[in-house]
Amino acid sequence: MNAFEYRNGHLYCEDVSLSQLAEEHGTPLWVYSENKFLDEFRALRDAFAECDPVICYSVKANSTLQILKSLNAAGSSFDVVSGGELYRVDKAGADTTRVVFAGVGKTDDEIRSALEKNILMFNVESEAELDAISRIAGEMGVTGPVALRLNPDIDAKTHAKTTTGKKGNKFGMDIERHNELAAKVLADPHLELRGIHMHLGSPILTTDPYEAAARRAGEVIAELRSKGHEISWVNLGGGFGLSYRNDEAPAYSTYAKVIVPHIKAAGCRLALEPGRSIIGNACVLVSRVIYTKREGGKLFVIQDGAMNDLMRPAMYDAFHRVWPVSTDVPLPTDCEADSIPGCEKTDVVGPVCESSDYFAKDRQLPPLERDDLLATYSAGAYGTCMSSNYNSRPRAAEVLVNGSDVKVIRRRETYDDLIAHEM
């Protein structure tokens, strides 16, 4: 669905005006389209239906409890990377026997909690972690289900800070060690080898890395089975692309076309861990203009949304479309164009005392004045979950829209909240 569209020059989320939401709930304000992220989940599930996949939504992309509850009700499972995320998933009512636990630094307490919840499997990132799971499972009198996270040394051509599948990354174990590692699991009465795991990074906008990883996974599965291992799962992680600009991300069916044949040939169940592609374009961050100024030959628009709300531009030099909530100038297809009629080159910045606090640089935008509203698009992934109280700024409220219904799913923090945990 087109969750965000202009009607008579005013931006709507489904059937609700963003101007109305800002008036009622203040700014900055996270606005989610529930139907959008549920449609994305179903589209991905259906694209891989031939493999009977377990779609484990990646909680790190956005961990807001109501979003997890909505996805759980739609049939999603979950990928967690911490004990806190496992706690959130449990509170969302999820079936923890379909949860996978990833991450390079699982603590003993986290491993113990996951075993108590009878999770589907750990994505094991090191031999030392295998030893820890074995020890704790032995103490508890249970068997630890594991998938070996193997690093296939595949370059997914993504951002240096989000690539995970090349040698030298902190994630996973060298794929050349798979026989040695699998033999260790087979010999351990406290461990069960359920599958292998490969995650290449994010966002990945081509299918070649996935095809290479799926083919390599099939080869590893065949070799392990020839040595007596009963192994039934391939987990190819997530990382599917998101269209931040136009339509740069392939359809889920395009990814499935190169992945599914290898998984079917291997005779395995498929687990996937998407996050960004499901939630990213289901949210905009609405901010209000505080000031405009011209200095040093540049036009600056200073808004109340800042890097403590949305960290991605400062951390990854990430691109997000930014456009007024109300304007007579249509949202352009090419938001990076050098010239757009009725627009001027503008820097959109926040009030945090850092030069890196910006949402857009040298971006063509219509004229803006104090109290105008700006929408920052594709803000659902790695927005709220990476937000902070830097500069002692209370975190923003979140609202969930379904048709004409609006639900506050996280209240705006207060100054009292800022010091509530301090002694």
C-alpha cells in the first residue's frame, strides 16, 4: 500500500492528516502505518512460501512493543540479539520456540534465559560461545539447539559499517572450519546442531550475494550430512534492501527467485531475519521548524527533530527523503535533483550541539517558515531503537495509524523521566 500520500497538498498516513497528529501529539513525532508493515511482512512471507519459511522479524530494527505485538498476531516470529529483546518478544506474546538468538557476545544470563524459553536455536558466533552454551545447558539438564554462523567471505557491496559476511568482520566463524565445528557439536551431549546461519549485511540491493550464499550453504549442508549430521535449517539472515530514494530495492520475489531453488535442493527449512525492509518505509518522523537562517552562503532550516531522535544520517551518512507536510510543491521523484522548480538548496539540521546533527544537506526544498512541519521518510528502521537522551532531550512519542484509528504506542518522555533512574 501507499501508506503516506498527499491529498490537496497535505500529507496523510493512511486516512489521518499528519498536521492533525502533530497538533494533537506534539513534535518530534514518529508516525507508523500498521497496514504498511503488515503488508510488507505478508509479501515477504508469500514470496518464500515454497520453503515454508519461518520469518523472524529482526527486533533490533524496531523494538517498540506494540509493533512486535502486531507482527506476532500476523504470524511473524522474531530474531533477537539480547536478553532485553527476548524479554520484549516474550511480553509481546510470541511463541519463543520459534525465536532465534543472534549476536557475538551472549552472556551466561542471556543464554540461560533463552534455554528456559526453549528458543528455536542460537546463531553461534564463536567456538567459545559453543562451549558456554554446552556448559549452561549441561547445568540445566537440557540440550542447546545451535546453528553455526559461518562467514562465507562474500562482499555484499553495502556500507562498511553494516557489512557482516566478509573475513575480518567480527561476526561468525570462518566457513572453512565448518566440519571441525560440526564435529564438536556432534560429540557434545549438551548440544544439537540444527542448522547453519549466514548473514551478509544490510541493506543489500542486488541478488548476487544471496545466490552465492545460498549455493554455498547448500554445499555445506550436503557435506555435513555426508558425515552423519542431521541438519535441517538454513538461516540466511536478513538485509533485504529498502527504497530510501525511489525504487532501488528489488521485490521480495526477486530475492526468492535466487534463494529458493538452493534451499529446496538442500531439503532444508528456511529461516529469514528481515527487519529494515518490513518496518522502514512504514514510518515518518514529523518535526517542526524552529528557525531558518542564512549564513556562510547557505540556507539552514533548524527543526526540533535531531540526531538523538534519528541517528542514521550522522552515523552512516544515510539518505532520508525530507519534505514539508503541507506544500503546493509536489514531492519529486528525484529528491536529490540539483534543481527543482519552486525550491532552494537547503540544509535541514537539528538543535543538538554537534555539526553532525543533520537530516539533509544541500537538498532542494520549498520555502519554509517557523512552525512549518517536515516529514522525514523511511524512518521506521533504526530510528526509535537507536534514539537517545543526548543533550538531555526527552525521546519523542510514537503513534500507530490503522485506517482512521490512531493509537499512542509510546508516550513522549518528560524531564522527570530523564532523571527517574538516577540516584
